Amino acid sequence: MSPIETYLVTGVLIPLAGFVLLAFLGGRLGKPAAGWVAVLAIAASCGLSAKALWDWTHLDAAGRLAARTGPYEWARLGDTVLTVGVNLDSLTIIMFFMVTLISTCIFVFSVGYMAGHSDEIDHVSKYHRFFTYLCLFDFSMLLLVIADSLLLLFISWELVGLCSYLLIGYYFHKKSASTAAMKAFITNRVGDLGFIIGLGLVFVHLHDLSLAGAAAKFRDAWAAGSPLFDPAAGLLGLSPATWMGMLLFCGAIGKSAQFPLHVWLPDAMEGPTPVSALIHAATMVAAGVYLTARIFVLLTPEAQLFVAVIGCITLTLAALVAIVQTDIKKVLAYSTISQLGYMMLGMGVGAWIAALFHLLTHAFFKALMFLGSGQVIEGCHHEQDMRKMGGLWRKMPVTCATFLVGVLAIAGAGIPAAHIGLGGYFSKDEILAVAWHRAYGREDHGAAQSHGSVAQANGLWRMGKGPTAPEVSVADIDQFIPASWAQPPGEHASESGGAAHHRPVADATPREETHPGAAQAGHARAPGPRWLWIALFVVPVIMAYVTPFYMMRAWWLTFMGRPRDHHVYDHAHESPLMYLPLVVLAIGTFVSSYFLFRPLVAEGAVQMSTAPFLTMLYDGEAATAEHAHGVPIDHAAHRALVPAVGFAFVIGFVLAIAIYGRGLALATKLAAALRPLHTLLEHKFYFDELYGVVLVGGVAALRAVSYGFDKYVVDGLVNLSGLLTRVASWFSGVILDQGLVDGLVNGVGRVTYALGGLVRRPQVGRVRNYILFAAGSVAVVVLWAAFGRVK
Amino acid sequence: MLTIGLTHYLVLAAALLCCGLYVMTTKRNAVGILIGAELVLNAAALNLVAFARYGAGGLDGQVATLFVIVLAAAEAAIAIAIFVNYYRVLATIDADRGDTLKG
Amino acid sequence: MEPGNLLNWLIFLPTIGAVLCLIVPGARAVKLIGVITTGATFVLSLGLFQHFAWWDATRDVFGSGYGQKLYEVTKVTWIQLSGAPIEYFVGVDGLSFPLVILTTLVTFLAALASWNFEHWKVSRGIRGYFCLFLLLETGMLGVFCALDFFLFYIFWEVMLLPMYFLIGVWGGPRKEYAAIKFFIYTLAGSVLMLVALLAFYFYAPAGHQTFDLIRLATDPAIQAAFGSALFLGLKFGPVMFVLLYIGFAIKVPVFPFHTWLPDAHVEAPTPISMILAGILLKMGAYGLLRISYPILPDAGTWAAWGLALLGVINIIYGALCAMAQTDFKRLVAYSSISHMGYVLLGLAIMTPAGFQGAMFQVIAHGISSPMCFFLVGVIYDRAHHREINRFGGLWLTMPVYGSLATLGFFASLGLPGLCGFIGEFWVLIATFSAEQWSWAQPMAILAATGVVLTAGYILWMIQRVYLGKAREEYKSFPEATAREIAVLAPFAALAIALGILPQQTLFNFMNGTLHQITNLFPAAGTTALTVAGALLGR
Amino acid sequence: MLADVNAWLPPLGDLRLFAPELVLVGTIAAVLLVPLVAGRNPLLAGLIAMAGTVLALVATGGLAPRVADGPQGAFAAPGYAAALLADRFSVFFKLLLFAFLVLVIWLWLTGAAWRVTRPVRVGAIGGPEFFVLLLTSALGMLLMVGSLNLVVLLVAIETASLPSYALVASDRRSRMGAEAALKYVTFGAASAAIMVYGISLLFGRFGTLDLGAIATHLAAHPGTADTAFWIGLAAFAAGVLFKIAAVPMHLWCPDVFEGAPVEITTWLSVASKAAGLGLLLRVVTVLGPAPLHVEVATPLAWGVGVVAALTCTVGNLAALRQESVKRTLAYSSIAHAGYMMMAAAITLSPTAGGGGPGFTAVVAYLMVYVVMNLGAFGVTALVVWQTGSDHLSSFTALGRRAPWLAVPMAVCLFSLVGLPPLGGFTAKWYLLVALGKGAVAQPWLWILVAVAVINTALSLYYYVRIIRQMFLVENDALPAVPAPLGGVALVTGCAIVVLLLGTLWFNPLGERATILSERLFGLATTAERSQLAMVAPAADSASRAESPLTGAGVSG
């Protein structure tokens, strides 16, 4: 292993060591030593990751390539060797750094937070368990980040799920907590069901579960015109490749709480607040986005559209619900879902870099806000209802200020055209820009599809260039970009020349007619109707106004105005151990933004350049980094957005302050005025109820049916045999008076017994009948001999 | 002019057999059943003698008949002894009353 | 074939112990004999490791034919028949080796679990208990080591009687019902096996008649004869396969032959449940893999979709039934049914990957299910009931136990990193990639739903038993004792080891043999046959 | 004239061939006469009977070498086949019967000695008459396996039956005994009468009373296997099946076995059936094998097979819900007779490769059956003596109350089921192997295999019911069951032998049985038949015999 890999692997293993140590000795270490052990472990990891990051940025392309060793054989499935290794690229490095850094902050915070929390139930301390789980989580999450194969990804994927389960259920003496934990795990498993099936499809079609290998084989299959891409070969008119991508994405739907599996995340707030910050805001839930990013190369245009649509629905629903939440953590939870939706949308529309960039910035500011809320909750003696807070800025100035930083960041505050702004300003806006581009920009970008012959040409070209070579230069990529967005056959000759062909927006009429060539190639053309693409831009933009509104609402209700509950207010306080991490994260929110992270993410995009369906777009103007690999969108895009969303945060903030500036009175009136809408939102669109009835009830019914079946029918030869017996006894004139029996054995037994009764019928006890029977039998033989014998 | 031949004996024996079977299966009195059995035995004896006379078996049949007669006597002796015992215990000679053993 | 007599010691050491149990004075001495004998057997079985290389993934894989690499072979004539002798023929290969180790280990731990015998509700007859217990071990080891069909059958039946009494005498309230149900089911299955046993012998061409399982599978003359023979007008292979299958399916158990299992498990004492779930259920799968598939590959192909379907039904049906349970042990019992469905599915597709997955699942379940049963037993010893809804908060009162329980049940749930995952994953992926079967992918998708259902019932159970507020009546429960932890710890360690290093802990031992078995199969691309057509020989 | 008489009498040397029978007759006389001088002492009578039987056993053993070379006939008139035969076949059965007789008397003695010290709970049986009857019935059974002459067979069957009728009623206070005896005697009389009628028809058809001659005639004239033959054979079979208690002549068996004293049940369950089976085997061996054509052998094989399957099934099914252990075991004995008859069906199957394996199976099965059945009945007897009842409830918790009885009982019962590693499995194994071997040529025999194994599974129910009652049902209120040491020794010995037969003696049993059956079979087909053919009536006399029946127009 190269040094960098060693740093990373060691960084993964240190939390594991911490976990083992705490699992066996945690109880003896007690409070707070157990917590500090965990902090030490993750801090060491963080240090290593910083070192790795430093070294990485000082390596040239060849050095980076050389730094990657492995993969190593893990096991054999049939004749296929399954490998594991470190997926060493810029994205891994930066994700790793982000996770460890945020973890460190949150661990430190937790030491403070848990100090004040009652950790004893029935005189049994669970303090050390908390940090034990946290260590296990960090191990799993870091493993997920460095995983270079879908299998390892899946394994760590489940492990983080387990940690999430354990930590949500940390207060398991509360029924609600254990139920929430269970809900989280099972909902995730539903997603994982898709993931597993997706893995199966990957294995079947690509015979490789490593990310690089699968990507290469996927590309080769495309180049070879494999039936994998034939819509006729799959179900519902979607090609197997599309299904594969969509099913893999199902895992992300579960983990990132996307519609329709988003229901678990709000409930997950039952866990301690640091857990919400770490797992359910910054890292684990973002793993879905990370997965999508990693499998991006396996997504067909149709699958990408699916991702985008799911993201769009999610962000909309969650943002709307967030408006009416009164629990400070629930607001943040829905906000998280909404932001994850943005990321997914970004992935779907091809804003690969922007989505991951948003992931990183979001991790900082959302962790910041969650910790802030934790500080508030802790300070207010476990009061989570914002309606009872207010005016806390006096008691918690640091928290208040840092929280505001978070609010500004999520709202996308920044000064347009000046490159000054907080996380969301860059990342979210870039996503929207790309969405705009897909909807209104150049047609050829929107139609990420190829004509067969072009695809062949591309494939050849890529093979010639060495498809797996990550060192493909920007110039190279620029060369092939135009060809990779295929033109309709007729236009191909004239348009495949060189630079991208610009076409007026108005001209970009959806080409619904089927071209013979396209049909022959068996590939979908630009998937989805045009209005869908427009919706994928317009709806998120609208929601970009909602986001600042509900965030400002939360901040204002909590910190500003007058105290609404003096009991809460009087006890409020903050402690350094807890606000210091807040400060660190706030700083991180500032610096994480544009210049540090985005270039690295963009570097990570190298691998994307080998995808057959290259729809990765990025903000050309904003992207000063020359490492970006993809298609720069029209510079006009982002500029055009300025009037649209550039001031959205201002409008949102103003609205929020206008409504909540003087307390809850106005809001209550509004709620009353919009009763049906308010009720709908309050009940979160009734998803829980729906699932309760349909799924849980359905399973309950099924299990009742199955067990009933088991009890009464399998047996069931029982009923059958019972019937047969009755029929038989009707013939023989025997009346059986057996009651119901259970069990197959009893069924057989009953028949047997019945037969037993039958054969004992002659045994009536009277010798005359015996003689009659015997003589009769002889007579039968005699008759047979006389008449029936075959001569 | 009726010539008595083998067939007549055989028919007679068959008739005896049927009578015996009928008696055996209808009589409730144990002695009756025994008598039925004796009728069948006699049918067989008649057969044997007839075959001995008309067939190729020669004296064998008649010897066998003697055996049958002796056996019938022995059987009757034992049977009667058992009937007496039965009567002593159950105070009846009705075979149908002895139906405790069954099933 | 490497001669040796380690196996003979292994098989009959418990018998010696059983006899000792009858003569030593004092209950404690009997217990000691039981534990020491099983422990010694376990240690002895470790000697088999000399023949297997955990570090070498390629050894034996394609090196030799089926049955060429047998270790510790004893082969002597036992009964002389006119055609060929019945032999005392024992040996291990990659298929039986892990099962032998599993058997000795689980039996040893079950003996440890029996240490609190005096505190059982039915505690009389400790001599009888340990004597039968040890005889049972002889039977189980014999089944796994026997390479002569007749010997296999004998050991198969030998196992039956002790089990009957162990459930029937030392079991719970409905023990008689459970014991007799178990007995009748198993016997019904084994008499069918007996018919197949005879038919194998008599349908082999003259001069080739044998009970030798290896020769039955590899002798071309026998295979040719089996391929073309008719049995009462039906094709020989399918008929024999079905006969054997019913015998093995009852043991596995396969829907709809499974109803004995919940009853037997619920009523059996804890150590017996451990053995029942950990080892006895495995014999069905082992039998299919040792006898049915190598000897009747064509019939295996013929039956594949049906078997796979039954496997899927097992998975889903078992999980749903488990969800409906309120008796803790019954839940675990149904979960066994569900888990064994993966084994069946893996076997049905007849690929090396499927066999690997199935065998891994066999071993993994052999580790997780005894652990789960013992976990149930631990609280049963304290609470004297198993009603799930009456528990709660046990993780608080018994933290160490609670942690181990979580580990055990998550292993059973199939959490990656623990043993349950590998088997399920291998089977599912193997089924997906079994491209010779048109039905494989839908089956795999159906089977995958078991993943969700399993999580459902296990987590729900954990919530009701271990989470929540500790109930007053259980607050005084003592933490797991050192003995209990000593029983659980090996299972826990193995569950983790198998989950992380499947290749080194298991696959490297058995891949070779599994490949050799698949090499016996006719070339891929088999055509689907209709049931009637195949049976009627058309 | 005197010379003629001498010609009719066998040379004295030949009488030694029948030493066992003679010893037995002598013993009977002794048992009858000794009371005249020594008083009516049951124990003494028993001891004399025991001594005589042992002597007869030894005599039989001494006989074995003499018949090794071929069958020895006796009491044959010139031109007639031997009325009595001494061959390996009969010697084997005689050994079996005497050995069993010894054990039964041993059981009786144990019980009698026991009763001296115990309050008598069951009506005691005993006295010289008892032994006279017992030994006489044994004599009849010896004759049954030693002849091919229909009249001798008739006499033998009656000699075996008549004392048995009386034996059943030997407990004169027992209502059940009286009833059982009544049923036995009436049913026996009826079946004997039907059999005699059958004999008369066979005699009329073939003009001879010798089965060997009939077989030879049939071989020479296939056409003679006509309606009259089949009717006669069927009627004759009724008597044989009565002794075996095979369906449809089984109805007496459960009632009689339940009503009779347990020692008698023990005796009848093995001896009567064994003798009947011996007779059946001899009949089918003579009528069935090789030289005979399918016209006789195939229908006969089917007939025996069907009867065997029915017997086996009916016995097992009917046993399922019995409350009386004796009755359960009675049905069990019916079932086991069925298994053994299956083997008889193979010996007949003309293309099944001969009767070797079938014989082996029957021989092995009988040897095992004797031991395990004796064990089971022995325990039952011991329990009955103490508790006064053979109801299932008497066996409750026997595992605790009398483990030295319960464990042998369990072993024997599991053996009766046919579970390895017990003798019952060995027996069943050889049977199944025989059936399998036969099935190579006659696939329909697989049906018999199926019937056999399904019945094995069925039988589990009722055997295990007893075991369950002994071990699983608990009742701490019941007192321990003391038992006489001799009885315990007997049943323990049986259990050990059963265990040995299933393990170490698995192979030896098969070898012995094979050796026995090979010799027996060989003799029955070649040497014996040729000798019998020599002395059989001339073919022309047989053909003459055709005329009466055809003339009578009976054939149809």
C-alpha cells in the first residue's frame, strides 16, 4: 500500500480499535474517559486524513495514479474474484477529510453534551455505549468512503445503517426511540432490497463488483452494442442497464431519505442530537449521494432522469413540510431531506460536481446547525419546541451567531457576481444552473443519448485513448465532448465537427419522433418530456425561496424575539466544550466553500469522463479550476440565474421575519386561514399513515395469513385428507366423529387412523361375522378362479 | 333311469358345503356353528369318497375320509369342552354374546 | 485417498463417553464426562485441519475428480452382499470437513449449555440425558463422515432415537407431541431414502453394484444405467431424486414438510434446540449435496425450478410466520426455516457459486442459530417463560448478554460483516447470475425480499425483548454467567470471523469439493423439461 | 402279509430321523404319567417339559448332519411319496420351534416360581394338562413343516390347533379366555373344514394327496392348472392362512391373543405363525419355482404378494388405536407375518432369480422376529403378572418404575419398527434386499418394497405409543414394578441379542441365513423333487384323474 492509502486505512482502523476498546473496557473507563478515548481515536484519524489530503494535493497526476495500489482478493464467488481496495481519488480524500473533521467536532461536542445528559437508566450507565457506537459508526462510514467496490460499499452501507439503528435507539427505554430505530433500519432495508437486486444485475451483466471494473465493462458493453442497453430486453420498456442503475439508486433512496422512503429520517431525531448532526445530517444520509456519485458511470439517461425526479419530489415535499414544523430538530431534519433532494437532483441532471460540492458544504453547515440545536436543547433542558423558546441570543450568543452562519449558508446567501458567499450560494446555485441548462440550454446537452454508430465511434475513440486512464487531459475531453452528445442522424455530419453546436432555446423542440437509427440502436432518446425538464428546474427554484424562509423562521423563533417560556429561558446556558466545535464548524462553513473543496471534487470527476453517457455538466464560468472534466455549461446559465435565485435568501428571510418577527400570533392566524394546507403539511402529507395502513398493515395481514396457513392448511392435507376421509367414509358407511386436527402428521395420522378403523371394521367381536368374512373372502377367490381368471 | 355318477355326489357335497357355510354364519348357538363346520367336513368327506370311487386316487380318498372323521370327532370333543367352559363363565352358549374382545 | 483412523476415534469417542456416563458414580461426574468427551472430540476434530489449507484459495479446486481427495479414510467390508459389500467407509473432504468441525463445536458448547441440568424443570435422569446426548453426537458425526450410503442411512437413523428421547423426556410441556411429530416426520423421510438406497443398488449394472457414494457418482457405467433406467414406468432419476428429496427436505425442513420443526424446537431443552438447529437441519442440505446431486445430476436439473421455488417459499413464508410469533423460541425456529430457504435456493441452481453460498449459509446458520437458541435459553432460565411481549428492557438489566444477543440476532439477520450476510449474498448473487435458468432472476428478486422481512421480525423482536423499559420483575435478573458467556463467545467470534474472512474461514476448505461436484453435472444449457414428460420418460 | 407290513413300516434306523418328534411324544407321556407318582406339581411338570424340550432340541441338532445331503422320507408306502420328511428345511424350523419352546417354558417357570412368593394377581395356569397341550401343539407344528402330504398336513394342522384351542381357555376363570377359546375353536373348525374341502377338490383333480406329485403333474401338464385346481388351492390356503393369521383369515388372531394368557399368546404369536409360514414356504417352493411355468407361479406369486401386502397393512393399521398391549402386539404379529409372506412371494416369482434371497429373508426375519417378539411379550408378561392388566396404562412410567423392563421393551419395540441399529432393521434389510433383487426382473415387486417401507413408518405410531407411555408419560404415584430375575434375564437377553443382530451379527445373520436358504432351496428344487418324482404316481394315473372333473363339467 502506498503511504496515502496507509494513512487512510489506518484512519479507518483507528476508530475500529476505539470501538473494540470501548466495547470491552468502556464500562470501566466510565464517564467521561470513554468519551475522550473516542475523541482521541477520531482526532488521530482526522490528523491522518489531513496528512493524506496534504500529500495528495502535492502529488501530480502520475503520482496519484501510482499511489493507488490493490485491489486485493477478498473472496471468490463461483469463479469470480471479489476484490477490496482503497478507491483512491480526490473525492475519497476530501470526503474522508470532511467526515473525520466533522466527526472530531461532533465527538468533542458529544463529550460536553452527554456530560449533561442523563445516561443512567435503572442505575445502568450507557455513557460508554454512546461513544462505542460512534466509533463503530466512524469506522463504517470511513470504510464506505474508501470502498472501491460495490460489495465493500454495500457492507459498510449496512454497517452505518446498523450504527444509525443503534444510535437512534440509544434512548431505547423510550418506546418512540426504539420504534424510530426500527423504522429507520427497515425502511433502509427496503431500499437495500433494490440495492441488492441492483448488485445482482451488475454481477450478471458486468461480472465485476469493483467500481472501476464495473465502469470499464459497462463502457465496453455499450461500445459493443450489448443487449444490456436494449429497452426491449428489459421490463416496462426500460433497458436492463437502466434498471440496474435505478435499482442501485434505490439504496440511495433509502439511505438519503429520498421520496418515498424519506419517512424514517424525521423519526430518527429520537436519537441524541450529536447523532443527528453526525449521522442524520452530515455523513450517513449523504452516503446515498456519495453512492450515486460513485455509480454515476453506470447510470443511463433514463436512470439519471429517475434520480433527478426523485430528488426534485423529495426536496419539494420536505421543504414544504419544514415550514410548519415546531420541533427544532424536525425542522432541521426536513431541511436535511430537502437539501439531500437538491443533491440528488443535481446528480440526476448531471451536476455531478455541484451535487458533491453541495454535499460537502451541507455537511458543515447542517452539522453546525444540528449542534447548535443540540446546544439549545441541552441548554433548555431538553425542550425542543421552538414555540417555547425565543430570545435565547442573550443567553447563548455564540450558538446564536454560529447558527446564523448555518442559516445563511443553507439559504445560499452571497453577493451575486462577486464570488463572495457561503456554501449554498455556490453549490446550490450551481445545481440550479445546471438544471436550467438542461431545461433551456443547448439541446445536445439535454439529450444525453447517442446514435448507435456514434456510440460505436465514441467507444472506439475511448478505447484508443485508454478508457481507464484517469490522466485524460481536459483538452482531450473537450475534443470528444461534441461527438459524445450525439446528434440526430441527419444532422450528424454537419454537427459533429468540433465545437459544441449552439442552438437557440426556442429551437430545442423535443424530438419525440423516433428516428430509425435510434430505434435500431435500441436506445432511448432524450428521456422524458420537455416539460419535465423544465419542472426539474422551476420547482427547485421555487423551493430555493422556501428554504431561507423556514430556516430563518427557525432561527428567529429560537433566538430572536422575546422569551416565550420563562422556565426555559431562565435555565438556558451554553458551555465551551459544546460551543467550541460550533465555532470550528462555522469557520469550516466559510472556508469549505469554494476554493478548497470544489477543486478537489472536480478532480474527483476524472473518473466520470469515462462514462458512456457523459452528462456531467458544470458551471463553466464559476469553475476556475482547470481540472474539471465534463461539459461547461453556458456561462449565461449562472448569470441568468442571478435574478431568479440570487436574492431568494433575502426574500425568504424578509418573509420569515415579517411573519414571525412578533411572535407566533400572525403565524397562527395564517395557519388557521390555510387550514387544509396546514393540516396536510402538519401530517407530512400523510406518508406515515399511508405506509402504516398499506405496508405495515399489509405485512401484518400477510403474516397472519401465512401463520394461519401454517397452522391450519399446511396441515392441510389436513383439510384435504379430512375431506377425503369423509368421502371415503361416506362410501364405506363409516361415520367418523373426529374433531379438527392440526398438523400434517395429524392429517396423515387421521387418514391412517381412519383406515385403521376401516380395516378393523370386520373385527366386530362376533365369531359368526369372522367366519362370514373368511368364507366370503374364499368365495371371492373361488369366483375369481371360476370366472375372472385370465386364461 | 337315473344313473348315480360322480356329478351327483359332487353336487350333493356342494350342497352340503353351502348348508354348512350357511349354518356356520347364521347360527348364534356355538354348537350350531360347530355343526355347520361338521357339515362342511362331511361334504369334503363325501367328495373324497366319491373321487376315490370314480377317480384315480384309489384308496387314498377313503383313508383320508377316515382321517377327516376322526379329526371331526376330536374337534368336536375339544369344542364341546370349550363350549362348556364358555357356558360356565358366561351362562350362555350364544356365540354372539362373546363380543367383549373386538376392535 | 489418505488412510487414517482419526475419524474412527472421532465418531466413536462419544460412544465410549456414553458408556462411561452409565457407569460413573454421581451426577457431577456424569456432567463432567459429557463435557470432557465432547470437548475432547472437538479437540480431536481440530486435527483434521492438517489436511486443509485455509490460506490457499486455489488448492484442489480443479486439481482432481470428485472423491479423489479424501482424508482419514477407513474402508473395510462390513456386510457381504452377493453383489458388492456394504462397507464401513468413512472419510472427509471439503464438503464434510466444515460440518464435522461445526458438529463437534456445537455439541461441545451444547454440552456446556447442559451444565445447569439440575435447574431444568424436568431434571431427572442425568445419566440417560448425557448418554443419549453423546450417542447423538456419534450419529451426527457418522452421517457427515459416512461415504457409504448404507452406513449413512444407519447413522441417520441412529441419530433419530436419541433425539426422540431427548426431546420427549427432557422437553417442555408439549414434549410428547413434539417428539413424536419429529420422529414420525423423520422416519417417514428416511424410509423413502431406504427405497432409493435399494434402488441405487439394484439398478446399477451387474458388477458395478455398490453403496459407495463416490462410486455411485463417478462410475460411468452406473451413471449410464441410472440415466436410462425406468422405475415402474417412470424415469429412474427423477423418481429417486424425489424420494431422496423428501427424506432430506423433511430434515432441512422445506415447506410443506416443516411443521415438525417449530414444535420440536419449542419443546426441546435449550442444548437440544442448539443441536437441532445447528446440526440436524444441516443434514438435509448435506444429504442433497452429498447424495442427490452427485448421483442424480440430471434429475437435479429436472427438479431445479421446483426446488428453487420451494426455497423462495421457505424464505418468505418462514419470515412471515416468524413475524407472527409471540413465543421467542418459535420465532427463532421459524427464522431457521426462512434461513434454510437460502440453502435450498443456492443448491437448486446447481452452480459452484450457488453451492458455495448454500454451504456457507449452512455453516453460518449452524453458528448463528444455536447462538440464538442459547440466547433464548438464557432468559428462559431466568424468566421461565418465552412470551416475547412480556419481556422488555433486558439490554439494560443484562448489558453484556444484551450486546451478545444483538450480535447474534444481527448475524442471523444477515448484517454484512457477520456470517449470515455472506451466505445470503452469495446465494442471491449466484441465483441472479445463473443464466442457464430463465426463472433464476425472478426467484432471486423474490428471495431478496426476505432481506426486508428478516429485518422486520428480528428488529421487532429485539425491540420487544431487549429494548424499552426494564420491567420490574426482570430487574433482578443476573447478568450472563461466565459459563453462558463461554458458550456464546465462540459463536460470536466465529460469526464475526466468517463474516469478515469468508474465504479463509470456509471457502478455501470447500471450494475444491464443490467444484468437483459441479464438474459431475452435464454441460450447461440444459433444456427445461415438463414434469410429466420427464417422469414418464419421454 | 407280514412282509407287506414290513414294507409299510420304515426301517428302524429311519425312525431316528424323527427323534425330535419321538422325544416330544415321550415327554408328553412323561408329563402325563409323572403326576401319577409324584403328585400334581405344576413346577415339576414344567421342569419335565423343559427337560424334554431341551432333549428334543439336542436331538434335532444331532439330526442336522444326517439330512445335510438330502431329504429323508419316512412312512412311505411303495409307490408313494414319503408322508413325513426330514430335511434341512424342517430341521431349521424344528430348531427354531424347540428353542422358542424352551424360552416359553422358561418364561412360564419364572412366572410360576414368582407366583409362589407373590400374591397372585392373574389366574394361574399350569399343571400337567397345560404342558401336555403345549407340547402337543408343538408336535403338530413340527409335523406341519415336515410333510407334503395333504392328509398329513391336515392332521398336523389339527394337532397343532386343537391343543391351542384348549390352551387359550386354560385360565378357566377368565371370561376373556373363554370367549377367545370359543372364537378360536369355531373359527378354526370352520377354516379347517374349508381346507378339507379344498383338499378333497385337489385330490379329485389330481388323484393324489401328495403336493409333490401334484407339482410334477402340473409341470407336465400346464393345462391342469384350471378352475378346479385354483378353487381347491384357495380353499386349502384358507387353512394355511388361518395358521399364519394372514388376511383374510386373521380375524381370530387379535381376539384370541388378547383373551389368552400371556404365555400362550407368546407361544402362539411366534410358533403358530412360524409353522404356518414354514408350511406356506414349502407349498410355494414346491409349486412355484423354475420348472413350473408362469401359469401357476405368476398368479400364485401375485396372490401371495397381495395377501402379504394386505396382511402387513391391515395389521399395522388396525394396531394404531389399541389400548391393550397384547392386542397391539397381536396386530403387530399379523403385520410381521405379512412382511415374511412378502419374501415368500419372491420365491415364487418365476423370473425373479429364484427363491434364494427370499428364503434368506424369511430365515433371517424369523430368527430376529423370534427374539424381538419374545422380548416384547416377555416384558408384557412380567408387567401383566404384577399389575394384572395389559392395558397401555399399566405401562405408564415404566421407565422409572422398572427400567430393567422398560429399556429391553423399548429396544424390542424399536426393533419391531425396524430401526437400525437393531435386529429388526437387519431383518427388514434382508427382506428389502430380497425384494429389490426380485424387482430387478419383476418391477412390480417395488410395490411390495413401497408397501413394506410405508408400513414401517405406519407401525411407528403404535410401537412408539407404548414407548411414550413408558418414558414420556409421568406419574409419580405409581409404584415400582418388581419382576422375577429369570424374566428380567430373559428379556434383557433378548434385547442384547436384538442389539447384536443389528450390529455385530448383521453380517453373520445374513451369511447363516444365506447358507441355510441355499441348501434348503437347492434341496427343494432338485434333489427332493427328483426323489419325489420317482415315488410319485405315474403320469397316466394323474391324467386319469383329469377325467372325473372335466366330465363333471366343473371347469369353467
